[in-house]
Amino acid sequence: MIREVEELESPNPYAKRIEFYHEDIVVGYLDYSLIYDRMEIDNFFVEEKNRRCGIGKKLMSYLIAEAITNHVVNITLEVRVTNEIARNLYKNFGFREVALRKFYYGDEDGILMEKQVM
């Protein structure tokens, strides 16, 4: 089951979180910022033992539905160059790689990905 976190403690006034529960335990979440007509995915996590069960797809589907409801123009995110599983998930949802950010993660490059919504 997916729930939106109503009160998120964050210095970012645009920050939001959706959580995926299994037997009343959070096993995955997606943090994002809704900034007027765009979204940024800030953090996306599924517990390792619960990966490859469709939780990431459900969270991403929920986020895209929220983007449509809120008339969002685009969604952006950064992902590690080496994270092929995440990159493929994003590509399956229509994200495209738009830029390489050298040493974004300190010792590793990041890829900026974007999905056009509207």
C-alpha cells in the first residue's frame, strides 16, 4: 500500500514523500520536490530484500500520476552512472538521459535524467 507522508520534516518547503508499506512496515519510499510546475526526485529507496517485487514501479507510477494531477511539465533526477537497474527503471517510465554530471557523487559521475509530463 502507498501512503503520502502528510507532515515531512525538511528544510525544503517543497519536499514530499510517498511510502510503500508491506504489513504496516515501510519497505520503500520516494522523496521528491514539487516546485510549481516541475518535480525533482531527491531520493528513491526500496529495501534490498524487497527489490524486484514491483515496489519501485508502483512508487514511480504513483509519482507520475501525481505529476499529471498537478500539471507538472517535467520530472528530473540524478542517478549514478553505475546504477544500471535504476537507469533501466527510469527509461521504462520514459525518462531520457540529458546530461552527465562529472563527480556528482564525489567519486562517481551522475546522469541527469528527465521525463516530459505535459
